[in-house]
Amino acid sequence: MLIDHPLLGLRDSSEFIYMGDAKLLNRPNWKSQNSMTKFIDYGYLRKNPAGVHKELWYHEQGDRSWLVVTRNTVTHEILKVELARET
Amino acid sequence: MMKYSGFKVLLEGLRGNMGWKPLWRNPDPKKSYEIVIVGGGGHGLATAYYLAENFKITNIAVLEKGWLGSGNIGRNTTIIRSNYLLPQNQPFYEFSLTLWENLEQELNYNSMVSQRGVLNIFHSDSQRDAFVRRGNAMLMSGADASLLGVDALKKLVPFLDFKNSRFPIKGGLWQPRGGTVRHDAVAWGYAKEADARGVDIIENCEVTNLLVKNGKCYGVETTKGLIKSKKVGVCVAGSSSQVMGKIGINLPIESHVLQAFVSEGLKPIIPGVITFGAGHFYVSQSNKGGLVFGGDIDGYNSYAQRGNLPIIEDVCEGGVALMPMIGRARLLRTWGGIMDMSMDGSPIIDKTKIRNLYFNGGWCYGGFKATPASGFCYAHLLATDKPHNDAKDFLFNRFERGRLIDEKGQGNQPNLH
């Protein structure tokens, strides 16, 4: 798979480390109500869709930026690539 | 019902082989069942068999969306072993291995269970310590294990690269009772015996929804109509999140693609199963001579049943580092299967928060060897509502309780297990 990095252009996916569902960007507030339940959900539960999936890729062997890649898990087609800090 | 024997083979030979019959019927689904099992893979069929055999429950349907054996039961690298470390896992896998040892007699079906041994190579002193600890855990569960030094390895597997200075071979952990099994025949054997006991195996019947009312599951909606059931057991491996997601349940599971490889047929050279300890590579040789091997999962969520080239390169590099002689063997086929990678690398066999709905999944890429025990323990749970003693820790609540069963110590990162 080639990932179209917003700054560096097309890069091979093997330069990246995959960190899973982009929901990890939204860490629950530990002071909120039911924060325990929210953290169990955050840490362990996943939607794991067959189809469009927003996910985190870390460009470890490149500029070390975090990307949010929107990808189809059935076809491996990459639909959108954004810098995580800009989402 | 078909009964196989040497005499039968002889008799059929004289009769022009006209007396062989299909192994299972092809029934239309009834309107209701006592238990519906979603997923006609190895685990689902084993579950149906053990429900019928151990608990005499035969009003069962096994629903398979494709044809029988089209999923991971026909896609794996056929290895059986019980060389785990943790006390929640090892007795379960040892139980599974004892079931494998008697499987052909029990099912009256030749599934080619071949206990040719599993050898895990280690490459450093600290890895030796870890493998000694693992071997002791195996012995304590009643399994067999021994530690082989370099001299013993040179006799057993003289073709390894003993001169490799980057990954020096220091010895191996050897489990003689491990080995390989003809994987399709496992599905066919369980299907045959479940069918003979009255279980309906319904192929090309996809479950499109789970029927739930007032927190209770009462059946499934399928491409062949509604089927009511007192209990529903989901057992669909890589599709776990898809099926449970239909009623809004998120699982501690990600689906990933694992590739497997077969080389062209070669003369017999590899005696058992060999694993590389410095990378991820495992290999055995099939009875037709092909090298059957694999390594890491691709590492990203996928339902594609095919992988990408970087892993093919990585796996082949591991193989050549361990045994350079295979460098010129040509790759015949590669394929992919969808693994239900759980958050701690261990499976789940448990009730769900919906009454009468049960779940079996999260097998990561170790589901094949677990097939008999998984079916046995899931049948126990479905019949008695209590977990089987050897699977009593495979529960959903271990994540919130902090009782993870993490063999590799990787944390909640499914693609690292």
C-alpha cells in the first residue's frame, strides 16, 4: 500500500507503524462521569468495521508525523490522508 | 451414515467405488432449533459435535455463509501444539492436544494427525532462559517438552544455518507430541459426525441479523429466512465484529489479515514444524512435499483475505536466515485469512450481556490448534451456562478487571500479539 503523505507525497506503508482506530485521538476526560467505563471502551473496544475505517499511522521511518488515514478495510483502498494534528 | 474402514475401502474397490455417499445431508433450515450456531468453521462444527456427543443435544443448526471449510479452517498452516506459558492458556491447549490425539478414532475419519514434533529455535542466552521457563510451564500442565542443545539439533535438523553469526543457534525447545493435521479433514470429520447425530448443517446461509427482544436473543435472521432458537452461539472468527456489531456490541477485537505460503513440492527434508526465534517464521512440509510456512500478520485492519508484499518479503527473509537451503525453492501459492485479533492475544468463550447469546472468538492466529478444545468448551458453556474448567478465564470481563492473558506482554495492541 502507498500512503499519500500530506507533506512528503506517496510513501510505502512499510515505513509506518500502524496504531489502529483513530478514536484513540479522543482520550476521555478522567474527571468526567463514568470515566472508568469510558476508559475501558477507549482502551479495549473497537468498532472494527468492514469498509471505511479511520486509523492512525505513525511515520516512524520518515518525518515521525502522525497521520489519520481513511481506508477501506475490504479493498485496502486509501481514501484520504490527513495530519493528525490538523484533524 | 458412512463408516470408514480398511475393509470398506477393499469392498468399494471391488464394487467400482459406487457405494460412497456424501458426508452430510443438505437440509433446508427448520423454523426453530434448540441451539443455532453461527459459523460453520472448525470451531462451530466441533461445538455442534460435542453438544450432540457430550450433552445429547441434537436439535441444532450450524449456519455457514459460504461452503463448509471455506474460512480459516481451510486457510491455516495446520500446526498443532501445546507450548504456551500462562496458566490460563497452557492447560486449555494441552487439553486440545489430547483431543487431537484421539480425533481420528472418535470421528472415524482420517484427518492425518501427524505428531511429527514442534521445534522452537532460540538464539541467545536470555531466550534460552525464557524457553526453559516455558518448557517447565508445559511440563506442569502435563504436556511434553524437552530442551535440545546444538549437538542434538545438528542431528535432528542438520540443514539449519548453524554458522549464522547474526542469529546464532543456541538450541531449541522441542515438543514431540506437536505436529500437523490435514485441516479440511477436521471440518469434514466433525461435520460428518455432527450430521450423523441429527445436527442440520446449512451452507450458503448467511446470518443477516440477530433477533433480540427485551435483552434476550431468540433467533437469527438469515438469507434463508428467520430461524428461531432458544440459544444462539456466535463462532465466526474474523467476522466476529461484523456479526456482533449488528446489535451494537463492540468487541475487544480487530480483524487482521494473516498470509500463508506454500512452495513447490520438494523431496522430504523438514522432519517436523520448525520456528525461527529471532524473527517470525514457522515451517513444516506437507505430505505432498510443499513447504508450508508463515510469519507475522500484515498489521493493519483488513477483511480482504489477501495481504501485501512487504510481509511476503519479511517472512521469506526469516526463512532464508534460518535455513538458507530453501532460498531457491519457488513459491507456489500465497493466500490470506482474516484473524480475530483480540486485545491481549487470547480468546474469549463467554456469555454476552444479551441473554441466550453466546460468543466464541478472539483466537488471533492460533485458532486451528484450539479447534477440538474450543468446540468442547463452547459446547459445555452452551449446554450448562457455566464455563468449562479449562476455559474459565476466557471471559469478556477480564479486560475491565485487569486480568489480561497476554502471552507476549504486548498490551492492548492487537497487531503485536
